[in-house]
Amino acid sequence: MGFSSRGSVTTPLLEIGYEQAGDPGGVPVVLLHGFPYDVRAYDEVASLLADAGTCVYAPYLRGFGPTRFLDDATMRSGQQAALAQDLLDFLDALGLASAVLGGYDWGGRAACIAAALWPDRVRGLVTVDGYNVQHLASAGEPAKPEWERTYWYQYYFHSERGRLGLERHREELCALLWRTWSPTWTGADTAFAASAPSLHAPDFVPVVIHSYRHRFTLVDGDPRYQPLEDLIARQPPITVPTVVLESGADGVGGPSAAEDRECFTGPYEHRLLAGVGHNVPQEAPAAFADAVLTTAAMSRS
């Protein structure tokens, strides 16, 4: 079960570690994890997709696991444009003209941006919780109080106290997020132990802290990504075949993914997963794998 091999590719800024499963000649599928998770989220999904004849790649995001920056001087940015560019660079490094993309949380954001800006590179998209793209111009607008309460960790990371808390207590803090974001998932603690080593990568803390400060416009981004951020700010629609998965028991508050329907102008399905928390691929691997295969089929029709 899971991935059968590991590898790495060199991009302009990173050495990206990844895991792979399935037939190298099959439809390429790239699966992207979120914070504070890693590629272990896709072990069962990868097995199911490999059995269906696809070739699955799961890269470790910048700041996680074996992925490393090539230059000590490179800004440890966690902004959404950086994640999207990393994804495009990963496809280029593997020589993949296009792929089906699937992701949630940070990884879902990278996948959505790639699908919106480079649709010729994306055969289909599976995104958890809809149009997962930050609108920085409205970052200062308050959400409903019951949703804001669940964002405590973001506000915590805005402070030096929070940065130190993540540095010194990263496993305790991140395990707490796993449990609270997936309140119905009894296997969270056991699964966390397998992913915890990826949170000890040398760039984990600076990348995470920058991500949660940049999205609230509290810090500047890496200037190299500003042209891309300008394109993202237009909130471009996603035209590729898409299945939107909505967590029915997500411990992170927010609007229904169905409210993003107008952001998707191509073939589209919305699927509500009752009783499933934030970590959809690990909590509901069969549903996630089926969504990937559905988008792959949509792209061939």
C-alpha cells in the first residue's frame, strides 16, 4: 500500500523530494499536501490510483520533509504564488506536459492557482473546499465570529510568541491542529506520528510563519513572485474539469464550497463528504481517489 519509490528533482530554487507510485506510462497525477501534513496523507489514495493505472507523484512542499532550498540567501516565502510556481517547476522538472492535480489546504491552493493560470498544464483538478485561492485585497475583512475562533493559530503565528511556540512545540501544536481540524477522525494521533518528521525540516518554521503573515498582508512577499501575485489578485476562473470536495466535519470554519460555483466555468461536480474533517485524502481515501479518476475521465471526454 502507498508509494513504491522516492526521488527528487531540481528546480530553479529547490531540490524537491517526492514519492511515486503506479505505471510510469499512465495518466500523470500530482497530489499536493497541506499544512501541517505531508505526503503520508496520500498513501492509500496513491495505492488506489496506481491500481487504476495512473502514475502518481506526491511532492513535499517547500519547508517540509526532504525538500530543500538551493541557496541560503533565498527568501523562505510561504506565499501562495511561491507554492504555485513550485508546482509548475515540479511539472517542468519531471517533463510532464500536463497532469491531473489534487490537493487540499496549501496544496489545494497551489493546484487551484495552477489550474486557473496554466490550464494547458492541468488535465483535471480535485480541490477540497472549492476555489482555494487567497484574495489578499480583502484580507482585513472579518469573518463570522464562529469561524474566526478556529483561526486562532493564524493570529498566533502573527506574533513573535507564536513563532517561538511553533519552533519549540511544533509537534504538540501541530498534533493539536490535526485533532481539532478532524474532530471525527479517531486515527489522527496515530497518523500524525508518521508525518511528524517532515515538520522538522530546517525551513519549516520560517516558511509557515511567512505564509500566515503574508496572507494577512503583514509582511512583504518575495519580489520575484509579484507578477504572479498580480495575476492571482484578478481571481481568474478555473476552466479545467473539476471535482470539488467539501469536508462535512471540518474543524476549520468557513463558507460552503458550493458558494464558489461561479469560479469554475468548465465541467464541474461538487461532492459533500459527511463526517469527514480537514484532512480529506487521509480520512476518506476512496472518495478522494474516485474524484481524481472522475476528473481524469472528464478530461478525456
